[in-house]
Amino acid sequence: MTAIYEFTPVGSKATLIDPSRYQQAPRPVSQNSSNEFVFLKLCYKIPGEDRSKLVDRPITVGDQVSDISRSPESTRFATAVAAYGSMLRGDPYIDKAFTWDRVIDLANGAKGEDAFGYRAEFVNLTRLAKTAASQEALKSPGNGGIGQ
């Protein structure tokens, strides 16, 4: 399983969800943590094991990358897959600069060692989705295309 999270800094006007119903308001961040974006606290359990594991650490300026191309291969590919899903469902919050071609380029650049061809197949599916989306755009009213 892969999970991708977008963190919204405390005090940001970009909050998309309601405040937590069962938790108290967050404590103010101490002055020592001015380079922290968020504090990650993640608990998970590997299938077949009895005990869960806890990962907790600050996400700091040192974790930031200037461009996604500097991220690890697995992160880039997972981001391409997440963007693909968001674009398929017409997510209004996805960055408009993220196009089908960008998803294809990101996935192609992160295929790595693809022993069974699954990543290459994903790129092909993305190309098909791009083609389908362009065909659908031709049908939509008001653009002078097919279907008017």
C-alpha cells in the first residue's frame, strides 16, 4: 500500500477539512521548531505481525526538495499514479499545470527496474486516458468540436 498525503500548515487558509471533532485544538508550535512544516505521527502494522510500529518525526525544511525530479524514484512514480487517479475523476484541486503529458513524463522517468512491465503498462494506460480525455473534450458542447 502507498499513501500520499498533502500537509496543510497550521494557520493556512488552504484548509479543506473541518476541525477535528474529538481532539483538542493543536498546541502552539514552539520557537525551536521554526523549520518544521508538520510533525508526522504514523502507526502501522505489517500483515501477519502482532505489534504495530510507530514512526514519529518532524518534517523539516531539510526534507523539502526543490523539484519533484529530485525525489526518490518510488515517490515520483507514486505521485504519477495519484495524479492519474485525480485526473480520471476530475479532481478540482489538482494543480492545473499537471497534465496527462506531465503524468506520463513523471512515470516514465521513474520506471526504474520494471521486471514484470507493470510500470510500463501504467504509462500505456495513462496514454490511453489522455487519448480518451481528448476525445471527450471534442464532444463537449461549446467548444466547436464534435457533438455540437
